Amino acid sequence: MFVDQVKVTLQAGKGGNGCVSFRRERGVPRGGPDGGRGGDGGSVYIVSDKNLNALAYYRFHPINKAERGSHGQGGNRQGKKGEDLRLKVPVGTVLREENKERILFDFLSPGQEFLAAKGGKGGRGNASFASSTHQAPRESEKGQPGEEKNLILELKLIADVGLIGFPNVGKSTLISKISAANPVIADYPFTTLIPNLGVVDVDEFKSFVIADIPGLIEGAHLGHGLGVKFLKHVERTQILVHLIDVSPFTQRDPVQDFETVLKELEAFNPLLAKRQQILAANKIDLLSEDKKRLDMVKELALSEGLPFFAISALKEEGLKELIGVLAESLDLLGEKTD
């Protein structure tokens, strides 16, 4: 099951208590305090792992606790430190506190580590309280409690290019033809229930990641259809390929489809509507002599100032040219950010 948002409770370990002890050794005429301090509690770290692609583990393990520190002992022996707990999450996971929008950490690359809950300090034993004026202390400290945090883990896929459009416009077919992704393809709406990632090889040394975002419909930003569940996965993409079905078998208006999806993007995040877009008219293999719908999309692209491609994902027509422009555009965007 694809899980991209979970609530977790993290409990760092409690510090061990300090010890009250006095030396009683044969041949040592004058003993003294030798109670050791408690060990520190283990901390909870969150680490990004390139081999993970969902947060399903935390659906069944919402509470995660680090080990507590051991108590101090006589003979100035310090308690053992509690073992740290390292929780793995996919690259692209955003970490924030429950009921707060502030982002604590954004895992953008493998191997990043964030201290989510710090372990409690171990308490001092009575040896730590000894002084020239206080030679037989019986004081000690209890270990401090570890931090407890309620956090939200939210996965936002990291892709260079996002495929957007209404259900059944051919996004899954397109990504299956230009990458090794193997999504479910069928002739009914919402066959794609999870975002699919694919790596597109441009040449021997160049590639980019493309994401098939499940179909958007009017009211998606309010939760209609698949709702905001997958809109967030568009946020990290640099370029959006807006796919429109121009076949004669759909009853929808292609221009209205474009405007509807654009409004949903803007309602969810105004910056998304300004993201670089490419308009692609799909299913041209199904067109007969009447190319009215294709001409409508061409005029739309011209009026919006968008690059336009007429393609057939199924027949692999126009895909090489589309991939080439995507690669060039990504290179230019990379140069601007350098």
C-alpha cells in the first residue's frame, strides 16, 4: 500500500538515575562516596533512505521509543547510555509538528539525518556531590525524561517532470512508453491510484525523473476525486507536462479541461500555476479527418505561449521530440539555479 502521510509519536529514552554508594573495601581505612551517574537516554533520529518509496511502516508502527539509560552503580560506574533509535524514511519526506505548518526538516537527498527527539540526561550519583566540606553526600539525581514529539511525516515525490491532466488522458501510457515504469492502464477513470515514478534516459550520460500524477478533476484542491492526496506531489517538479485528450471519443472540452486543471493547481498552491508547462495533445492516432479538437489545443498553446506537441503515447509518435525538449528545458533551469 502506498502511504504518503502518517502521524507518529516519538519518545526519546529517559536518563538513568544516579547512584548513592560508599566505598567499603578492605585495606581502605577511609571510604567515600562512589555512586556513579546514570547513562543518558537514547535519542530518536530520522534518516532518509534511497531504497524506500513510501511511509507504510509507520502506519503499523505509529509509536517509536528509544532505549532508556541504565542507572549508575557503585564503584563510580556510570550507567550505560540508551541506544539511539534511527528511523528510516524515503527521500522527499517532509517533517513537521502536529497541527503546525512549520517544516522542521525536508529530506532532499539520501543519508540526511535529523535529531527528532533528544534523550534525557542521566542523573548524577553522590560521588559528584563530594567536596572538602561535604565529604559524605547522600544526594543523587534522577534521570531526566526524554523528549516526546508528535510529528507528521509527509512524502512529496521528487521528480523533475510531472504529468498532469484529467483522468484517462493517457498519462500512465506515456510514462510506460518513455521509462521503465509499469503503471496500471485501463479505460476507466482513476486507474492510477498512486503516483508513478519513472527514469527517462535521454542518452548514455543524461536522464531525468518523471512522475505520473493521478488524474485531477474540478474541486481537487477541496478533496474531490483523489483530492489533495496527490496534488502535493506536483510541488517539487520543475516542469509540468499538461496532457489533453484530443480523440473524438471523449465528450469533454479540451480548453475547459486545461483551464480547470490550471485553476486546481493555483487553488492548491499559486506558485504551481506559474510553473513552466508544456502542452501535449495526446491520442492523435485516433483522429480522423476532423482535427477540430487538435486545432483547439494548438490555438490554446499559442494564446498561452506554451510549447506544443501532438503525440500518440500508445503509438509512440512525437515522444522523442517531447523528451528532447524536456531535457533541454531542464538543462536551462539547472543553469539558472547554479
